[in-house]
Amino acid sequence: MGILRSLSAWVRPASILAKNGSGQNPGTGLGISSGSGQMEGILFQRLFWGTMAGCLSTLLLAESPVLDTIEHSLLEWRYKVAYTINSRIFGRPKSQDIVIVSYDDDDQFDLEQESSEGGPNPIQEVLTRLIPVIEQSDPLLVVVDLDLAGKADPRLVKVFRQYRSNIVLALLGNLEDPSDFPSMDLRQASSACAYDFLVQETNGLVCQLPIYNQDTDAVSDLDKSSAFDFKSLEYESDIALYEPLPKVVAGLLTSKAGVGPTLGQIPKYKADNLPVYINFRGTKYDTYQTRDILNNNSKAIPTGAFQDKVVIIGTKYTQKQDNTPKVRTPLARNVMHAQIQADAINTIHKNQIIYSFSKNWYHHLLVFMGGLLGALAAVLPLGKRSYAFLAIGVSGLIFSQVLFQLLQINFVVTPLLAVLCFAYVFGTVIFLDTDLRVRNRELAQARETMQFRAEQERRRIANDLHDETLPALSSAARIADDLSKQMPDNNLPIELRSKLDNTLVEMRRVINDLHPSVLETMGFRPALENLLHVLERDTNISANFVDAGDNSENELSENTKLQLYRIVQEGLNNVGKHSRASQVEVEIKPEDEFLVIRVVDNGIGMDKKRVSADSHGLLNIRQRAEFIGAEVDWSEPNPTKFEQGTQLTLKIPILKG
């Protein structure tokens, strides 16, 4: 409870919390709760509804495809920021493990011969000459990332078998038609085959790293049909299970170089995990052209350029695209496909994979954050709320960048920012709604206090008039009587006595209006009946009082009875002044859980517009009814009672028992 009071004092100005010392308006009898109790109740409502609104906005936004698209664009921004910061501080890293051999347009034009109809692809003959030259420098691995579909060149098969221990063949082609793969002869002549598969994000970036593994052994059943399992990202052909190229090459590189993660350290994922990402760092790779290597260009190719390196042979076509798609990275566009593979291999080999949170775990975190932000937005005033949420949003972006750059964790921040915005809006609405209700309640309490003090002042004036003015007038009346005896021939003392008698009657009426002592001496129902007698005495209106005869008003406080008396009094005054009625009836009886009082006359009726007009009498009735929690209504009377006129109905809850 102490914590709630402290938070209440922080989120609300102290002046709003100031109430009467006891927390209850003295003498009202309404049992209004203390200021601190009210604020704790309002604070609880704000926390509850703010939390619910935050959680609801999270559930609506957690799976939004629009936010996914925005997050992918934000991922590109994270890469660029990390690259800019790292390159300014540490410079661009250079790979000591991977070399790229480019086969571009000029190589194709200069080196490829015309192929015979139905014969092997001309590039196979180029590879037959290229691979032995590279192998002379004793590379760790030679990765052939080229389109070798179709018939195999026997000479290339022979070269593959000669250097089989370090030849890795990338399987390009159509996923739906494995006949586009290199021939079985080439695959069997390689030490390893891997599917050349990387995933593009919705924004066109190639950045996901498919290293999913289900620990499935090689398939030896020759009758098993080919299929590609997108969930496991492993290709099952009729002879073997092909894993992604980056994982295979990174594993072989580790086993041959003795440096890097073991296969057991390479993480294994299931289909429901979020993707992991390539760590694009702007790494520089030594890149050589095929024709320079074949022409033994010592200026372009330094001695030992391939020694103990992974050599990736890939295409860099601009006119003829081959089967290599046009791709881009977060750092550049139209990047050579072999370079993306090099970045992927480097990421696994150096254990620099950028991980993502598990989707289920992240959703639980997001729901918690949504509820927390919604609660915070609902209790903070507007100024503090704006600063706090702006700080949280900026901190979230900085935090996600720090995680990305230093801890290699891709923290998805876009749904969190969306939840932040929705929580801000919903929390503001909740805060304003509860604040309006607090202020209305404070206004009602202020009005009630004013009414209570007005009643106290009326009682004081009535007591003063009764104790001082009435005795003085009575003394003057006695003096007038003495004068009339002393001056029997003079009519002035008699006239003075008559005037004083009228003044005494009027004074008693004023005193009764100021403080109806009849409520204390006679009771609530007789006091109402007495009002009818007064009206009947002062006017020509016939009055009738209908009493159910129970004691249901005993459950009402003295202040409530006084306000009801005043309302009926005001209603009867309106009947006497404006209705032109000949009959009036006051009925009091319990109905369900209410005490109902009706004032009905057969006058000219009331214009509906006057009910909502700023009439002082009607406004006074509405305010008094509001103070005690009563319902007030003006309508036409029941035709069985009067054919025309006005009916004032009061309904106030009572406790049965």
C-alpha cells in the first residue's frame, strides 16, 4: 500500500490529492472514501487497463507481416551502421582463409571453345586446365561454384578424381528438377557435394544462413525419390543427403586447418527457430581472374596465393547470368555470388553467426514489455510519458544495435516500437479517461462540500433569527400591546401590532425554509406532508399525500433526507408559481431497491426544452440529486391520475434489510 501511495504522489500533483483531513466530508453522511484511497483505486484501474491494452496491442502486432518487412529493412540499416563503426575503428578485415577465383565475361569469351552438340559445357574444359594450376599451390579446398549441369567431361572427371581429397562441388540447378545438377560422375569424383542454397529476405537481401540440421545420415536407398525439405533446408536426392554449401565447406576447413568450430559446435536448429544471419563485415577477399591464372600472370597472381586457402571458383557475369541469381548484400548491390558464399563460410568458420531470439521466447518477452509499457503509459502524466517513451524508443534502437554489433544478436525491435506507439496511444486515452473521472469526482465533492457548508450557514442564520430576531420582534409586539392599552383612542399601536404579527409569521417561514426543523421534530414523511399543507394554505391548490407506510427512508443519511426534502420543496414551489394547477399529489413508496418520490400536478405542463435549460430551480434540483446519487426526471403524469400536467420523479437506491 505504501508503494501505491508513493507512486500516486509521483504520477499526480500533490494538490489533487489534498482532501479533508479525515478523508470524508464532515457531516455529509455519504461515506466518501479518503483521497489516498481514491487515488489508489484510480491508480489500480490505470495499471490494470493499461496493462491489458499493452498486451492486446502486442498480440495484434506480434505477427504483423508489415512489421516483418520493416524489420528486414531495419536489419540492413544495422549491418551498415555496424560496418561503418567497425571500418572507422578497426578498418576492413581481410580474409586469410578464403580466396575467390572469378570467371567473368572476358574469361568466357577468351577461354571457352565451341561445344559440340550434346557434349559437355565448354566451361568444364576450362576447369580441366584451371584446377591443376590452382592445386600446384597446395590449397586446402577448391570449391567449384559453377553451373556444371549436363554431360560430364571425362577430362574434368579425371582431374576431380586426381584431387578428390579437397574438391567440393556446389550443386546449382532447379530444386524441382535435380537433373540440372552436375552429372553423377562429377559428384562421385568430388570429396563433398553441397547444395548452393542461401535465403533471400523479403527486401531482396541475401542474409539468412541456412545451417539447419536434423542429423540425418546419408540415404543409401536408391529407390528413394528426390525431394527438397524446406523446413530442414537439406536436399535429399536418390543417393545422398546434401547440406548447404557454407556448412560443408566450413566444416572441412576446420578439419583440415585445425582451427575453427568443430561440427559439434556448429549450432543445430529446428524448423520453428528464427533464422540465423551471415555476419557481413565488409571482408576483403583476394580475387583473381581465371585467364590470369591460366596465362601464368605472375604480376596478377603472387606466388603462394592459394596455399592453405579455400579457393572458391565462381562466376561474375554481367550479360549472361547463367544460373547464378542477381543478388545484393546489406553493404553492396550486385555482389558476386561466390563472395556471399565466402562471407557465409567465414561466418561459420569464425563462429560469428548472428543469432536471433527464439520466436516463442521473443513473443513472451514482447507480451511482458507490452503490458509494462501500457501500464507505464496509463499512469504517467503527458509530459513525463512523452519523454519516457521517447527515451525508451531511442534506447531500444541503441540497445538492439549494441547487441547486434558486440554480442552478434539480432534483437527484433520493430514490433517493440510498434507496441510502444500503441501503448502510448491507449495509455493516454486511459489516463485522460480516469483523470476526467477523478476531476469530476473532485468537482462533485467540492460541490457537495459547498452544499454542506451552505446548509451549515443556513442553520446558523436560522438559529440567529430564531434566538435573536424573533425575541426582538416578540418584545416589540408586547410593547405595541402596552401602547394600545395606554392610548386606546390611537389606532397606530394596533396597526403596529398587526404588522409585527405578519412579520413574525413571515420570519418563522423564512427560518423554516433556511433550516426545516420539522425534519428533526416530526420526521421525514410528515415533513413532506407538511410542505403540502403549507402549499395548500398559501394557494388554492388541493394537495394530497400518498404514503406507502413503510420505513424505507431509515436507510438514508440525514443529509440525504435533507436534500430530498429540498428537492420536493423546490418542486412544490414550482407548482405554486408556474403550473396553474388545481391539484397536486406527493407520493412516496419503495420500488425494487429504490425509494421513489413523485410530485404530480394537473397544471399546464412543462416545456421539454426547459428541463435542459439553465433554469435556476431546475438546475438546483439536478445538482442536489447528483450530490446524493439520486435519479431525477420530468415527464407527463399517468393519464389515469391527471390528463395533463407535470410529474417530477426522484429515485434513490436504498439498502434492503
